[in-house]
Amino acid sequence: MSETVNQHTEVSYLEYKGRFKGLFAWIFSTDHKRIGLLYLYSMLVLFSVAALLGLAMKIELIAPGKTIMDAQTYNSFFTLHGITMIFLIVVPGLPAVFGNFFLPIMIGAKDVAFPKLNLLSWWIYIAGAFIALSAQFIGDGPPDTGWTFYAPYSFRTGTNMLPAVTGAFVLGFSSIATGINFIVTVHRMRAPGMTWMKMPLFPWALYGTAWIQVLATPIVGVTLLMIVLERTMHIGFFDPALGGDPILYQHLFWIYSHPAVYIMILPAMGIISEIIPTFARKTIFGYKAIVVSTLAIAFVGYFVWGHHMFTSGMSGTALYTFSILTFFVAIPSAIKIFNWVATLHKASIDIQTPFLWALCFLFVFMVGGLSGMVLGALSTNVYLHDTAFVVAHFHFIVFGGTGYAFFGAIHYWYPKMFGKMYDKSWANIGLAIFFTGFNTLYLPMFYLGMTGMPRRYYDYVEEFHGPNIVSSLGALLMISGLIIIITNLVRSAKYGKPAESDPWKGKTLEWTVASPPILENFEQIPTVTKHPYGYE
């Protein structure tokens, strides 16, 4: 019996034969690594659909007037693009994929605290995705409100809103379940000797994110439920005709949705904090400062939702209070930037693909952050609100921050996840094309916003034509880079060279186990005695 158990624990998690075979061995697996890959595969499919919708919108905007779609189709496209990218990709993405896969390994555990709850969270995610996306194919036409579902339009439009709102509501339960699981895992399952101040920074980022998931997600869940009740039962929460207040919806929505930005960005910061010291061959500068700034972002992020509403008619006191708090929340983010740059100072840098993604992250995140300060100032916000400038800022932070960290993470941990090495030349070519296309796509939008082009419009006047051509060509370039990146990773899973257990010479625990890891990660739970970034 003991020999059988040992044989199971020494088999790679990809080769392990459990109760089920084929597809069922995956969709009913409680192994945190397989669940992480289930999320990865699901999100790659959904991301591809959302990216193609975004490309279609940019093709429409390549010239004034109707190009390939009418106004109503454009509205439904940007709504589906936003719902898919925000609720199905960006919010759950990094914790669900890399948190699930690497959190237990990085803290020296065999699995998460509640493996069955972990599997259930993936099933809920898939159910929510099906419900939300079904809005495109049933009822009275695709929803056209944008991903924010603003009242009163969301309960008055004749389009098929209910499945979209209900799907987003269901997805919240997946986020909460994942958050609870991670909090308990970090508190109860760290390896012997791994004190809080010996824990790697990615688990710290996941821990801060998990608290936001647990505390903030119920607010948006209740808010979306109120929209459903408003639409079906005409209760009057937000309907002015029934004594409701549409501004109340904005408050409730952004009380969740601004902390949700940090659900997106905190794990990204944690990933960059892993990549930079590994390739700098140097202990990360200011470990405690990064930990404290992570928790500070998670805390202060709850108090800045009002900067989304500067033009909605709040009191003067509320306006400047939210503006000041917005500048405060930039401080812990700036601390991380300075610490990462200080880590690179006089370092013995090994330039590999994940490191290049981290450098690109630093650039796009700083552009997004500095443009956020422009929007955080009252005087400039009133001028730039609801223009293309906001679209550019949003994508530099959300897609730039989370997306670059995601691709940095997949290239960093790919050898560990699949036991194979990808083609570095093609990976770097894909990155170069993607980065060029990304900036060509979004930088002109800053100019368009400053010259007055509104967002969410499918048409524009002739004076905006030139920058829109450049932006649309950037979208085509970025998609080309994306195809190269994903094709290289998919092909390498089959044809790549076998990976060593520690190809990057990393110091955290995931680099001490086999590539790919065995079923229960460790043959023997390690005892931690050193700092996680112990480079001499």
C-alpha cells in the first residue's frame, strides 16, 4: 500500500491517473495545479473572443461614418468586450490561474485549504460565463449598456440585459470562494519556518487581493441583484420616476469596482516582484516596504471610488476629498516602482523573455499611473471625463498592467507548469510586435481625448481621422504579436525541450520541485530557514 502511495506522489500532475479518464480527469480534478490550468485554458478562449471584438471596434473607427457595423452593433460589441474582459479575464485572471497553481507551492503546501471549494469556484466561473454570454444570442438583442450597467438605462433598455447582469452576479461567488480559500491557505498552510516576513511577495499580493475579493465583491453582487429586481419588479432603488436615485447606483457600483482595479493589479505587482529579483540575481530592495505598500493599496483602495463620479453632481467637499485620496493611493504604487528600479541598480541582469515583459510592465504601468493622476485632479478630470483619454488610461492600467504581468508570468513559470521550454527567439519577436502595437493603439487615444473625442462613439468628425487610423493599425499589429506569442506557447507544450527544475536560477520554493511538479508538489514538506530572495 505504501509503495502505491509513493508511486502516486512521484508522478507528474500531468501524468497522474485518478478516478476519471480524459476530459473528466480534468474537470473533476481537485488538484490546484489542474484547476489553475482549467482557468488558463478557459480564459485564453474568452480572451481571444474579446480581443477580436476589440479589433472589430478599431476597424470600425478607422474612418468616419459606418465602416463595418452600425451604431447598435458597435454598442453591443463594446458591452460584450467590456463584460468579458473585466468580469471573465482581468478580475479573476491572475489569482485564478497563477494563484491557484503557485500559491500552495510557494508557501510549501500540498494543496489549497479547500480543494473541493476550489473546483466549485471554477464550475461557478464557467456557469457565470455561459449565463453572461448567452445574452448575445437569446432575447431581444445583445445588451448595449457597457460593462458598468449604469442606471437608469440598464433597466429601461429593450435589449437583453438580464442574462448579462445575472452572469456577472454569479461570477462574484467564484471570486469570493477563491478569496476565502487563499486567505485560509496563507494563514494555516505555510511550511514550517515560513513566518509572515519570509513569505514570497506573490503570495503576499494574493493575500491582499483575497481580502478585497471577500469584502468588496458582495457589494457589487447586491448592486447587480438590485438592477435585476429593478428591471423585473420595478421596486424603485434607482428609478427617479419611482423615487429612486440613479447616482446611488454609481456609488454602489464603484465602491466595488475601484477596489476591483486592485484585484487586477496587486497580483500583477506580486508577479513583477518575483521576476525582477530572479533575473537581477539580487535580493529585492525594500521587502518590508513592498509588503506594507501591498496592504496599503488593498486598504486605501476602498476610499477612492468617487473619482469615477466627479461630473455626477457630488458636493464640493466630497469632490476634493476623493481627489486628495486618489493622490494618496498613488504613493504605495510609487513605492513599488522605486523598489523595483532600486533592485535593478548595479545588478547582474540576465536578460530573458520574462524580464523583458517586466520592463515593459514598468513602462506601461507608469504611463497609466501618471495619466491617472491627470484624471484624479478635479480641473482636468471635468475636461477629460468620458473622452478617449479615459479609454487610453484604463487600458494602460488594466490591460497594460494585468496583461503584461500575465504574459510575464506565463513565460516565467511556463517551464514549471508544462515541463517544457518555449522558443525564446519567437517569444521575444512576439513581445516586440505586441509592445509596439499596444503603444501605437493606445497612445493616440490620449491625444484624441485631449482634443475632445468622446468615448463609446462609433463615429467621429473628420479632425479625429488621422490619430484613429494610427490607433486602428496599432490594433492589427498588437493582435499579430498576440498570435505569435500564443502560437509559440501552444506549440512548445508539445515540441519544446524538456525544462530543468530551476532554469532561471530562482530562489523561491517552486524552483525546488520537479518540472512539472509531482501530484502533491513536495515529496517532503520543506522547512524554511532563509529569506525568499537570498541572493548573495
